[in-house]
Amino acid sequence: MIFATAGHIDHGKTALLQALTGHNADRLPEEKKRGMTIDLGYVYLPLADGRVLGFVDVPGHEKFLANMLCGLSGIPHALLVVAADDGIMPQTREHLAILQLSGIPQLSVVISKCDLVDPARLQQVATDIRQLLQDSRWADAPLFVVSSHSGEGIDSLRQHLLQQSSLPEAAANLRFRLAIDRAFTLSGAGLVVTGTALGGRVAVGDKLWLSGRNVTVRVRSLHVQNAAATHGQAGQRIALNLVGDVEKQQLQRGDWLLASAPPPPSQRITIALQAIAPLKHWQAVHIHHAARHTTGRLVLLCRSQLEAGAQTLAELTLDQPLWLADGDRLILRDASARDTIAGAQVLELQPPARGKRLPERLDHLHHLQDPMLSLPAKLALLSSQQAVMLDDFAWANQLPVASMQALLQHNTGQQVADRLYAAERWTGLQQKLLDGLARLHQQHPDQLGASRGRLRRLALPGEPEATVNLLLEQLLQQGSLRQTRGWVHLPQHVLGFTSQEEAHWQQLAPCFANSSEPHWVRDLAAASDIEEEQLRQLLRKAARLGHVVAVVQDRYFAADTVQHMADIVRQLCQQHGHADAASFRNQLGCGRKLAIQILEFFDRSGFTRRLADRHLLRENLLFTHHSTTPAQAEGQTSPSG
């Protein structure tokens, strides 16, 4: 377990840790010369049972507050140090506010330098501290009076800390995540990075993803809590000897070591905001997350201004993207980086671009903000709003593959590839398809139905093809839809010739049955007693019924002939990787002009795509038995009507 110190400069934090552990946390020559902590320092206390307690010594001076914030990453317990002679000072208040905003669960208070004051002063300082803590979550925090010089109270404090030491098992079951705060090289070992693990477990030989270089590295060896180890986990201070295509100069504080490559970092996020100073919309802020520091703008969702002590929902627009997870804590400072102004907790990594202030949207965010919201309930809530991208959900909640699979086993929604839909939303999507077809039948009663692609564009343009295909398959199995020659339609909608059209078609059908040649509308009209425009309408309807196909306007082939020509193209593409006019003409035994017209029709239909003089197979399932769609039948450019 790791403990962090906090408190005003020169209140004895470093001396306290030396008294507790026997080691000086100041490691920089300048720190030892000036007697002032500048950067993070770490010391350890080995125990008889094999455990090792770690301590982070953070700077107390306001100029080094960014370093202090870096040291709080992943820390479960803090020691607020207040000198008995000075009492509560400005940095005491700011450090306490930061500890609260950081979400650190446990706090112990230490009154140091007790040997410099009388009992009355000690009592006064203790009273002041209790008053300072009364409105915080640590109103009953244990208080210890010590002297690092004489050793008074040190044993009692040490025993108290021993009783607090435990590792966060819940965090250890998440993905491994460590924010790098130091990097250096050791002779004979190579690159070493250090940090406190925020989640998961790591072992020698593991491969990790390094954010600064976007490369995979291997863990050659480990030190956990300053001792050689084979594995480490969340809540421990870990040093990792890394092997890979990376050098120390290429790393910076705030880079991440992760169990696997993450999705792109977040540029805009939704947060639950806790203000400790007045805030306004679009205010410039400094943002601290783990060991990283960046700048950005604050977007208030519920009001244009916010008073100190208020809570609200907001968005952050980041100048540099951050790798964040749901529930991560952020500290916001003002534009000059002099004052801490707010804390935030991440609610969403990918907020919508529109409707962010709608009442239903804000209500949804309030549900996400509920600390009692379980992961199954969260997944159900999100999937009821829109399709949940499962990979993104797993990353946002830092769930390993096995944990994500276990979560899905108890979810009643519909999974399609990497998306999850709530059951009620899935039913709603099915109804949208049925309603879309009903409108189409009403608007175009002479059409048999729609191709799957056309229906998707009409009813569910925002859903992927795999989702619409599964919806259609389920509706077909339920009998809510029917499919005739590749066209989807409602069961009660049946397209057919009228009695007069049927008589005319019976007159024309032998022309197509006895010949594989194309027929022009004007030629068929001249050979029959049917007017040309009437014949044109008849052939368009015959095309919708799947009897004929127009390769160009008014020039029709029998549907079986088009299928045969498509088979020739498939064969040529299988043999040579493509079809061209010359080879297709030779196989078909027609003129070059007609061969080109047919190949261009296949290009327009989406069956092939043209590359220079070659035609490459694009959609192999088209022009198989009963696959003709309305658009292909009428010679339109769209492959799906």
C-alpha cells in the first residue's frame, strides 16, 4: 500500500517519513541543499511479515503543486501534516481541497513538531483541524501528535498505518494501467520506468503498450515497493525494466503503460464538476490527470456561471487529448495555474455533438453520476440510449476480456458483432423497418418491395449493415416480413400483373424465353399490338417482378441471361483477377459495344468496379439466383435500389 503526504511547506513532511522509515525521501541534490522538497520522493518500510509500505513525499510549495498532483495518482490513503507551531496555513487548505477533489478515500492527520509548543497550543491546533475537517468526508479522521526530532508519537502513527495497509482487490481485477512519473537508465539493465499502478496486474515477461511511443514493450524485470519481484498490482509502487524500441529521451512524465493498445485518446469529455471557486462557461483551465498536465476549456451544461461549492455537469475540451477512463479524477486550476478551482470525475469519453443540454440528456448524465450504479446497470442504461460499442465500453471501464464476457452473459440485450442493443431498443429498430416498408408500399404500390440496402437507407440509415441484416433475418423468421426474389416486403403486400398486363406479358414472354439476345422496347412494340409507352410500363413492372433486366434504358435481357453473363464475369475474375471487354466479348460471343454496355451495367449495379480498362469483382452475391433488385432491374446506377 502507498501513503502520500500533504501539507504546507516546511511542516515536516520529509522529516516525518524519515522518522517512520529511517530513509530520507529527498533524492535531488538541490532538495538536500535547500532543505525543501521539489519533486516526488519515495521511501519504503519493510515489515516482518514480508509486506512493504510505501510513502510518497510531495512538495509543499505552491510553485511545485503540479508535482504534488502527480504524486497523488492511485493513492488510497493520505497523511495531512500540520506543524504545531504554524497551525493551518494556505497550502494546508489547498492540499486538503485537492485530496477531497482527488477522491482519496482515507485520511489521517498528523500534528508535527509537537516538541516546539505547549499543550495549550496543541489543543488549539487540534481544534482548528477538527473545524477544518467538519464539512469533509473525513470529519472523524484519526489525529496523531508527533515529533520527528524526539520520536514522540511516531510508534503510534506507525502502528496505525500498519493496520490500514491493504491492496485494492477490485482495482487489481481491472486492466493494467500505470502512469509513468520517472524514467532513467541503469548500467547493465537499460531503461527503467516507475509509477503507481492504478489498476490490474503485471508480471515479468508481460508485453505492455507504451503510449508515448505507441509501441509494445516487454517487462524484463520488476521491482515492487523497492524490492525485486515477479509480479505487481494496483496500489503498489512499481519499477519496470523495459525492453523495446524506446529510449529514455523519448519518454516524458505522464506517458502510460497499458495492458493493450487503447482506442484513440479523448479530446472532449463529459464530467461531474465540483467547484471550490467561482467558474464560468468557456473558462480556460489547467487540467491534471494522473501524471499528465494539459490545458483546455470548461463548458458548463446547466448554467453559464457557477459559484464556489456548487456541483454541476460540464464538458471539457482538451487542448491535448488524454487517455482517460470512466470514473477518473481530474483537478482543475485557473488559467494562470496559481489556484485550484475545481475537481471533476469523468462520466463519458465520447459525448454527443448535439443535444447536450436537452432535459433527457441531462437526466441520463445524472443517472451515470450515481455512485451506486453497477456495471450491469450502466451497460443496460447506455444500451437503452444507443448501440454500445463493446470495445469502447470495456476500455472506459477498464474491463479485461474475461470480465467483459462475464458481464455480457447476464445482459438481455441483442449483440451484433461489437455492438450491444437493449432489448426494447432492438424491438424499436424492428418496428422502424416495418414502418419504413409500409411507407414504401403506400408510396410505390407497383413495386414488390425493397432491397436490403435500400430499406436500410430508408428506415435505419445510421445503423451498420450487419445490424440491419440481423433485424431482417429475425423479422423473416417471425413471419413479419417476406422476401420474394431478393425483395423484402410485408406479408400482405403482393405485387403482380393485372389481368390485362398478364395477357400482354404472356404475349412477350416467348421472345425472352427463346432468345438470349437483348430486346429494345420499340422493336417489341413494333412486333406486337401493344403501344410503345404501354409496353415500356409493362416491362418496367416485369423487371420489378424479376423476369427481365434493363442493361441500358429500354433494352432488356431475360433475368436468367443476365445471371449467365454474371457467371462469365465471375469465372474471368477467378481465372485472371479481372474481366475486360475483349475477354468478356469472346466468352459471350457478342459485339464489343454490347459487351461494354453490359460491363458498365455491372459496374453501376455494384457487382463489379472499374479500374482503368479492367472490371474487378465487387459483390459476388449479386446476380445469383433470385438476387435481382429493383434498381438493377431498371438499369439504375445504385446497386440496391
